[in-house]
Amino acid sequence: MSALPKVPAPQSPCPFCGVIADVPHETQEGCIAALHTEIGRMRGILANLRPTGVRPLDEPADEPPAAIRLALD
């Protein structure tokens, strides 16, 4: 019995497309599919990122702003 049964097998980049895989993709279609998957994964990551130092957006109030009365002298 192995001491670390849940350690994943080592992975390396495909020499053709550079995407991390168990084994190199055997066809161009395999590389293209892997690249599309990687693009989707990166888009998901980027959609959740927020720049540091940026304040959160203020939520608009449910009620309209109060009327202001200006008087000119």
C-alpha cells in the first residue's frame, strides 16, 4: 500500500501546444480542444479578479435623490 495514495501523476506541458497534460496530445484537434478549455479556464479566473486598491462600486439607492433648492443672491 502506498503512503500517498492520492498524489496525482506528474504532468508536463504538451510539446505541441504547451498546455499541461498527462500525455502529449496526439492530434491537432486534441491540442485545439485543450487550448479552448484553457482559454475558458483563464476567462473564468480573470472574470473574478479585481484590481487592488480599487474601492467597491457604490450600489445605487432604491429611492430617488432628494430635490435640492438653490437660491442665488
